[in-house]
Amino acid sequence: AESGDATSTSTSTTTSTTQGGRNLRGSTSSRNLSLEPALGKMKQQNSRANMRSLDDGSREPGHELYAAYVRAKAEALALKQRVILQFDFAPNGLQELNLRGNTLGDRGIVLLAGVLEQDRMIRVLDLARTGFGEIGAVALGAAMENMGGLEWLSLEWNLIGSGKGALAIATGLRNSITLKCLDISECSLGDKGGSFIASALTENETLEELDLGSNRLSRETAEVLAYALRKNCTLLSMQLVNNPLGYEGAGQLVKAMMVNTVLNHLNLSKCSFIKASSHGDDVFDENKPSGHYQLQLFMPGQYLIATKLVELWEQQGDTTWRNVKLDGAKMTLHKELHWPQRMPQKGTLVLDFVPNEHRAKNNTQPLSAEDFEELWCSIVHPGVAAAEIGRGADNVDASDEWMLSYAAVLAQGLYFRAAQVAQMVKTMSWSDTRSKLVVMLFGRIHDLDNIAAIEAVLKPVEWTRALEVLGNANTYHPQNLTGSYKLNLSRGIDYMIAMRLRDSYLKQGQMVEGEGVTQTPSSRRPCWRNVKLNFKNLEGEVEFGVGPEHLATFVIPTTGVLALDFVSFLTPREQIPDISLPGFNYLLDLLRQPLRGSSGITMQVIKDINQGTTTYLDQHFKDWKTEKSAPGGGGGSTLFGKVLHKAATMKGALPSAASTSGGGAG
């Protein structure tokens, strides 16, 4: 339109217009559509009024450009009617229009939107890289609501921004009854504009594919998207490539995918998952909801926070909302208001939220095979069956560091089977990240009995490194829980152990004496004893400990220190062999050492002693014989070398139990 050199070529099947050396094609079934009158009119119109002045100010009476605006609007209306008549004469009219890469600008898009506003034939419209901004986006949003046949729309790489343009596109998406695919990537939406688009998904019932890549979307938009996914039943694929979603935002999306059964493809490649260093006014922590809130309800992200606070009010009672004001007027929240269904979508909501104790049940169920395929395999290595994944798979585009950060997102609220963790380990290439992954997910492994599946895919040095980092946590074994525990609940591994101790207690309390337990636990015979939370007695603890009836309602906090003694009443497994006398003496000797190695290695060495073999030593520590024969017979310079030497030599000549401290009874 700006070049003024448009020509029309007539054919029986296509309409072709050349502008500035670019070729624009649109298929028609019956007749060609001449754009020469339209282009000439646009050129004449541009000479009369600068359409870039069509902002809010120029539309107000008294503005110096108001007369030019009115005149341009009238001429655009006449132009629209003329071109629409040409469409009406083509019963099988234009169905695909590709204007990608042509610098139409806001002026061209405004006029085009006016023409298309009542179109019923165009199914595919490509306006990527056409150089329009907020004004053009507002016009397109209005047209989207009325285009009865539009199914595919690309607005990629245009400066739509985070204001009225994004809101208009979101409104058009919300009201469209035909649109199936929308590409609005690289449009500078930001969190404000992205939240507008995300909130539209709660009402749209046709969209199947959405691309929001490279729009600087972070936690705020991710949380609105997560909320929308819990309600949307049509979206099949969503692209969020190259957005700083953050640790918390991505975690919310993952949780939403566990609820949404329709979405089968979520692309998070090149997204960053950095934990927020501080919380702004629009950040809401469901685990710590207390605080003062001032929420602008027209903002989707803050409207969502208000919705969550209403849901907590419904769960925890009237006393949670205090000092409530809506647009400066005092109010009291009550059921007759029917919030959040009828909560106003604009205005300022101010309140103080004081939560009651939350009694939700902790869930430790592991991911199903289908969910694991969707949340890990299809994202990290799309198109590859889980069984075909090998060490550092060639088709994995993501780096080890990215996969490690994404695994941290999944570990926020999900649990895994040992075989699933093993598969995640196999995807990674670098030794260091493989060990880090095992440490990170150790507290999220549901079936620790099968930990050997993870050890099998690691090199010995990787497995040893992981055990050294885990420290005392790797001594935890679900079949032998009896012991004294001091757990830092803000540490994922310790939190997992606390959860397992609680679940085991409740499970044993439901068993019948003689059928899996030697005795059934009770308030007078508890599993949890000497319990202290943050160095204070746990509420509900009686003389003998914490009864199962109180523990059933106890939600383990995510911070603080939990100390307890656990007594298990589970019947020992018959297949567990007794330790041999040489093995027991070795264990006593090792316990006297000021420093000790990994308990996992200790158990393997004792197993060798019991069987009279050196299998573990030969397989994992091939130099132990060299250490044994070192000058002075000390078994090497390291303590571990000496321990291995001691273990090897004790098999042949060990002191009797009576010669150890504690005597034979020991």
C-alpha cells in the first residue's frame, strides 16, 4: 500500500499482487479479486490523514487531528463496503491469505481488518512480520470476533506489546468460535500481555495449538496458564520456547498438566527455571499465603491470586479475610456473593489474609508411566520411545544443565519410581550431572527398595559420589525404619524421610497383629516417640509418644527441624540372612573408627565377608590389593584403604566375639 506500484494479474484460480518486490498469493476457487481500487484508495487516504495519529487522543472531539480521524474513518468504511461487495460476488472466495514479511504497518492492518471483519471464507491468515503494533492489533482483535471461518492465524514478530493490543487479541480469542491455531510468538507481550492471552483460554472452546514463544513470560503468566489448563478442554499443543518461566512458574504448569488430560505436547525448550530471589506484589505462595494484598482485578495474574484466596477462604473459614476493601469501600465476603464465579473483573481489592492450619494430605504416589512419558520423555527427547533412550541420546537437544534444572521443577511436587529416575539418568551425558540428578531426586523416589536400578546405570565413581553427598540419608531403608532421626524439613531428602516415617506408622496401625506386624501400634505403643518439632513437643503427644489418630491429621511442614525416635513393628523379612560372626566383628571394628565410609559400601563389604569372597572389592576397588601390600602393611595412606585392607585380612583370621569390647554378649 505504501509503495503505490500495485498491479493485478488475473487468473482463474489465484490472485497475485506485487508490492515492493514481494509476491502475495491467495487462492480462490471462482474469480480473481482486483486490489487496485483498494490500494489506490489507501494511497489517497494516507495523503489526507496520517493514520499513525489514530490513538486514543485523536479520537476525542476537540483534538487537532479529530476531523482528520473522522474523515479517514468514513473513507475506510466506504472502502470496506466496496471490497466486501467484491467478496460477496465470489461465492467460493479467498480461503488463504499470506502477507508474511510485507511491511503493512498499522495503517494497512487497520484497513485490512475492516475488510475482513465480516468475512466468512478465509481460513488461513498469515500476518507474521508485517510491522504492525498496538493500533493494528486492536483492529485485528475486533475482526477476529466476527471472522466466521478463520482457523489459522499467525501474528509472529509484530510489536503487539503488553497493553491494549494484547487485550484486544485476547478478547478476539476468547470470543472466536472457529480459531484452531494461533501463533503470537515474539510479539513483546511480557507478563501483562501474556496473562491476557492465557486467561482467554479459560473460555475459548476451539483452540488446539498456541505458540507464545520468546515473549519474556515468567512466573505470573505461567500461573495464569496453569489455571487455564485446569479448565481448558481443547488445547492439544502449546509452545513456550525461550521464556524465563522460573522454577515456581514451571512447577505450576507441570502440576496443571497432571490434571489436564487433553494437552499432549508442551514445549519448554530454552526456558529458564531460576528460583525467584524475592517476591513481588503479584507473586502468590500457596504454602505461605498469609500477608497483605492489594490486587488490581483487571490484571489476569492478580485476578487469579484473588481467586485462590477465595478458595482458601472457602476451605478455612471467614476469619481468614480481614480488613477487606473493594475500590476503597469496606466489604465482607460471604457465600451470597458467589465469588469467585461472580467476582468483578475490574477494581482494586485490598485485604489481609490470615490462614488457619492447613490440613491437606501429603501425596507421595509416583508418576504413572503415561505421565512420565508426557512430562519427561516427550519434552526432553520428543519422538523417541522411552525404551530406546540411551546414555546421552543423540537426538536430545537440551543440555545436561537444562535437563537438571527441569528435573528440579518436576521434583517440586512429584514422586518417581526408581526405574524412571534411572531412565532420566541415562539421558544425561556428563558424569557430574548424573550424580547430581540422583542426589536431587533421591528424596522423591517412591520405591527405594529398587534403588539398584539406578546404581546399575551409573559408573561406580558416579554412584560413590552420589552416596557421599547424600551422607546419612542413604542409610534410610524402608524395610528397616527403626532408629533415631533428626530431619531438616527444608531439605528435600529429609522431608521425604519424614513423609515415609509418617506413612509407615499409619500403614502399620491398620495391620492386624501377627499379619505383617508383631504388634499393632497404638497411643500406648506408638511408632513415633520423643517427637519434637523445632525443639518443642509436638502438639498431641502423650506420655508414650504420638498416637496414630493424631498423626493422621498432621501435615508435615516444609521447613523446620523434626526429631523423633521410630520403632517399627513390622515383622522382619525371612529372606534376610543373619550376619556372620566375622562380619559382625568387622562392623564393630569399623564403628570404633573416628571416621567411617559410606554405609552402602560397608554393607557390601560385610556381604563379601559373610560369603568369604572379594567380589565387591575386586569389582569396584581394583587397587585394594596394592594398598594391602603397601610398605608397612598399613593398607595405603587413606583411611578407606586401611578399612578395605582390614576387611580383606579379617576374613582369614578374625578375633572372636569375646575378644571385642562388650564381650560375647555384645
